[in-house]
Amino acid sequence: MEVWPALDILEGRVVRLQQGDYSRQTTYGDHPLTFLEESFGGMPPRLHLVDLTGAKTGQFSLFSLATALVQRGIDLEVGGGIRRIEDVARLVDIGVRHIVLGTQIVGDPGFRQQVIDRFAPHLVAALDVLHDRIHISAWDRPGPVARDFWQELYAQGWQTANITDIQQDGTLGGLRKEFWQPWATEPGNLAAGGGVRSITDLQQLASWGLLRVVVGKAWIEGTIPKEVFLEPW
């Protein structure tokens, strides 16, 4: 199983939101690189980086931080406000291996085809789900039925997606079996996120066949030990 720690950045600070609500945020640090180094005793081998400012404004803003992380040898996945093909190309040039796209691939079929034609090995679909529908624009607007949309993407050539259970995100509330078991039957390389709080949750996801996990609050709060992110698991 690949276990990815998530680092969410809002206006330069390390934060966590509860259920994507910008009014319910906890700030953990003002310096992302220092925060990572102090948390892990160095840098983790992989990292899921989210630009929460970009998610709201529609303009990705963490190119400098992404560059610094890649230069430190991290296998980096980035998302939040990436809505231009030029920004995807710039991130690929920096050395970012995984680029997460949500709002733009839902709303612009032409963009969706263009990026899959040019950057297929790097692309990750963001499927952030509430009441069975994808939510976009910083989770502010409902979109298409999530599993139907993923099947459409998969038929188009998309292979990888991050699935977030918005209801549980940032709550340390554990997994909802009724949410995750249907996703375990879908094709592709799917990562789970939202509510993951313990090693038991990781084991449960693995038993359902979901072998990538994005973990946010649990690594910061210490309910999942840091060693899980530093060694093969």
C-alpha cells in the first residue's frame, strides 16, 4: 500500500480544513518545509501537496514550494487550482510526477482531452464526493454523479484518481463502509481519503482492494505513526 501524507497550504501556512469548510480551519505551521522536516525528522519519500488558496481562486500558486520539494527528492503529487494547460506543463517541467485535476476536467471536456493526450502518465483525477456527486470549485458546487464520471474518464484513458469522502474529510471520523466498498469495484488506480484515522483503517482499505491512501489530519495529529509514511507498508 502507498500511504501519502497530505500537506494543505492556505496563504502560505500549513492548515487542515474540516469537510472542506474554509471557516473551520486549524493552522499547524507558518513554514511548510520546516514543518515537514520537524514532523518527519527529514523529508518523507512522497507527498500530496494541496494549494487551498488556488482551489478558491482557480490559480495554482505553489510553484516555488513544489520546486523546493522536488529538489529534495520527494515523489510529489500536487493539486488545487490547476486549470490551465500551461500550468500542467510547467509542473511537469519542474519534475512533479503526479498532477491532480478536478474542477477543470469536470467543466471543460476540451481541456480534459487535451491534457490526457499530452500528459497522461502524470494525471490524477480529483473525485471529491458528497451525496454521490463530485464537488468542484473548492467543493463549493456539485457536479456529475461521481462513479459515472469516473467510468467516462477511464474510458477516455485516465488511469488514476483520488477519491475523497467529503463527509468524513478532516474529521478523524473513520471509514464509511457504504461509501468505500462500491469504489473498490471500480477500475483503475484509486486512492482513498477522508476520515482515515488509524492503521486499522489502512488495513480495512487494503482488504477492500484500495491500495493507495491520502492521509491528512491523522499524520499531523499523530493517530497514524510517522513510520507508516517513511517505510514500505
